[in-house]
Amino acid sequence: MKRSIAVSIIGLAMSTVFASQSLAEDTITLRFSHQNPDSAISSTEAVVPWFQQIEKATNGKVKTQIFWSQTLSKGKDNWEATKNGITDIAWCFHGYWPNMTPLADVISLPAMPFTTAEQGSEALWKLYEKHPEIQKEFADNKVLLLYTSPPYTLITRDKPVKTMEDIKGLKIRMTGGPPTDMMNALGAIPLLQPMPEMFLNLQKGVVDGMGAPWEAIHGFRFYEVVKYYTEVPFPAVYFSISMNKAKWASLPKDVQDGIMSVSGLQGSKFWGKYFFDSAKKAAIDKAKESNITIVPTELSAAERQRWLEVGGKPIWEQWVKKMEKEGRPEAQKILDSALEILGAKK
């Protein structure tokens, strides 16, 4: 009798071990390479919650190992690192790779008619779904979602900007390409400088201001060195969350379906909203902790239209001509499509 009980206990223990081993074997761990630290507001509000959604959508089959702060691959290398299998999934900032996804750049033209990252992200994903020419640009990896920043906010050291005339002659840090063209059209002096250098450059007066998303205003504490915040029709930037194609193909169909149930359009809007849009309140609240009051201002409707006519539409036309000259005749169609999705007409 005692021997029988002992055998039963041993059998139960062995069954538990085998069940645990089976469960462990069924679990898929995906590596994710990210540029930002785990303490960034975008990490706590967007990155971690989204991977939690994936775990839930796959019934616990997928776990994620997140490599923060470029510890697996550098941000500027993430697209190739994904393509080559160094990482399974990566955060990819397409501003690092000029001319790699040039038709998708339409969403980052100045004065495009959206005001939030959620809106821009929805439009970009719909453009990707609609136009095979854009899909082709991303073909080296499996795109899970695409998202944008909101149009950058104009932050200035000493001078408020309420009209187009106010920005003339100011030294404004912007990214290259159409954003620089916009600054030239508006009469400002565009400067190309790395984001990490901007706190000191603003503090010392090397620049008068810059375009920045609220996520960067929060993360780089720009509120300590600028006084004025104006929502203007500046350009946005865009990103993808992309996966190694071989790794994707290796996943069971139910796991793929689970991942895409929280990716695609839904995931794009989620990342736009929680990576960027929610950062505005966080930046204002963070500044308040240092007894700094942030009061964002808006251009009047008439003034916004002036910026569009001078620094927006002409840049759109330049972009179309450049794309067509480079052998991309679809550019006008894609621009018109973007404006239609965003509820505007050219």
C-alpha cells in the first residue's frame, strides 16, 4: 500500500515536470530591440503595454525579451539588424535612412492636415495597405505596424511666434529634406543638429528654437530652457515596428493571427496615441513639478492657412516633382490619397 502511494506521488511529480517542460517548449520568446530606455514615458505607456497585449492575444504563447537603450542593436542599425536576424522585432525610425522608404515620406511632409499622432498613424497604415508601391519599400521585413509623431511643436527660447513674420530670421533646428525646405520658405534659418545636443544649444542661444514632439520635450527637459510653445503646421516623423521575415514565417498561424489582432491599424493608432499624444500632458505635468508653467498656443485658422500656402503646398509640389524625377510616378497619386484619407483636398 505504501509502495503504491509512493509510486502515485512519483508519477504525479513526473507528470507535473513533463507538463511544465511542454509548456516551456510551447512558449515563444521574441527579442525586441529598442533605442529608448525603459524609464522613458513612451516605454511605460506604449512599448510594455503593447507587448502585454501580444502575450494576452496569443494566450501566453509569446513572451518578449526587450533590449532597452540600444543594448542589442543601435537605433540607426535596427532595420538591418531585423533583416539579418540579430533581433526578431525592432523599433525602426525611418528618418535614419533617407530614400529607403521615400513614398512613405508623404506623411512627413510639412503642413499635412492632422494634429495628433493617432490620426497620422491611422493614415500611414491605410496608405500602406492601399498602395503596393509603399509596401514594396518595406519588403525586407515584416511590418507589424506603422506610426507617426504628431506634427512637431515649435518651441522657442525668448520670442513667441504667433505669425509667419515672427519666425523670420530665427535659427530653428529641424531635420533635413522637406522640413528644411519649409523653414527656408517661411524665412527662418534651418539648422541640422542632433537632438541630444539641443538642451545646451537652446540654453546657450546657439539656436532660437526647434521643432520637437512632446515626448522629446518631456524626455530632454526642454521646458527648462524654452519659454514659448506654439502648435504650428510643422512636419511629423514616422516609425515602424518590424519583424524578421523568417522568424515571422516560423510562427504558428494562430500566433501570427494573435499578434496581428493587436497590430495593423489598431496597433498603429495605439502606438501613435500612447508613444506621443499622451506625452503632452506628461510634459506639462513634469514641468509643473519644477514650478514651470507650460501654456501651448495655437495659430489662428487664418494664420495656419498662410503657413500652409507658403510652407506647405509648395513643398508638397517639390516632393512630387522630385519623386517623379527619381522614377516614382505614383507620388502624386499617393499624396492625393493621403489628403483624402486625412479628410482634406489638395
